[in-house]
Amino acid sequence: MPKSRNDYEYIASKVDSLRSYPFLSDKKDSYLFSVLCVKSFFYKNTDLLSDTAELSSMIVDGAYDGGVDVLFTDPSSEACDLVIVQSKFHKTINFENAFNALMKMANFYKDMLNGHFENVSEKVQSRFLTLYSEVGEESKIKFVLYISAPKTKISTDQLERKFLEQFPDFSNIKLSVCFAADIANEIKEADSRRSTIESGKIRIDAADNILKYGSEAVIVNVSALSMKELYALYGTRLLV
């Protein structure tokens, strides 16, 4: 069996395993695939699956979603980068289907900026406006397309070029297109993480700005972004 086929079936098994969470037991495969991808790429811990309110807010897939499945702020971004996700839980896909998915996201974003909310639900409109109010001059707008199908002969460079052509006057637009192999690798990497944290890195304001208490404790000024990144990776295990 081809490796790409194995990747799809591996992803499908992980999608099905999410139904062990009671609040996800009745969700469609497409919804669960979105949850799986966001968790594996942006939240390397299980805390996202514990915060049902936050998960319910960020997943906007449904009627009048404007072609967008997930909206959230990148937890590792100090600049409040906005992440706009569409996921395609398919066994196969071609260039045209992938490109059309990207165009829906591009048109969604332009409509939101221009105040055209008539084609989206109140939930989508409210979620976008809440997150966009935090976007600043240094923020990036990150579009992500997750596809459970193998890449085959699809050119991601061509997809990116055609997508960015929709935003000739924007310098803060970023695009990631992830196919089956990319997604399977991220899931495996996330699953391989230990339940305890042996080490981590934080940034402090100055090398010698330390208050020592004996040989086992110190007080330092820590970068908020460092802590945010660690929490995105390890969640409440930081406190264990």
C-alpha cells in the first residue's frame, strides 16, 4: 500500500479516536479533523481538548461559515497573529479543488475587512471581529489549508503564488498548505511528547539580572512570549 494511503488512514484513525471525548462524540468527521489539525500544529498538549468553551468558539465550521472552519489567535505569537483555517477531510484532491478552497478563504477575509457580513453567520462575524480587534501593525494573517489527502502532483508553490496574488497590497499575509504526510508527521510528533517536561527554554531580560535564593531557586524577569510558547507546547504540565 502506498505511503500516502497509510497517512490518510492513520489520520482517519486519529479523527475517530477523538470521539472518546464526550463533547466530541456526535461531531462530524470534518469537524474532528479540524480539531485534530489545530491541536497537532498549534497546541501540542491536550489542554485544548479540556477547554470545551474555547474549542467551541474557535471552530466556526457550519452553515454560512464563509468557507472558513477555524478562527483563532496563534498561541505562540506575541503579536496576536490571526489564524484562518479551512480543512478538507478527503481521500483525494486535485489542484482545482485546493485552489477553490483557498479562494474562499481569500474572499472571506476581504469581505470581513470591507464589512460584508451578510454571507456569514453571526457566530463567524462575532468571532472574526473579536480576534481582529487584537491585530496590530506587527501581526501576521496566517491562512492554513489542511488536506488529509496525499499531495500527488499538486504544486504548493503554484497554490501559494496564486493565493498571494489576491493580496498585492498586503505584506502581512502568510499561507501554509498541509497535505496528508505533513499532517501525519505533526500528529506523531505531538503524540511522542512526554507527559512530563524534562527541559524547556525561556528568555530573560538580562544575563545577570537574577535574584538567587540558595542553590535551588532564582527569580528572573521572563519574556511573556517565552511562557506563552511553553504553555502552547505543554499546557498545565508546566505546573506539575
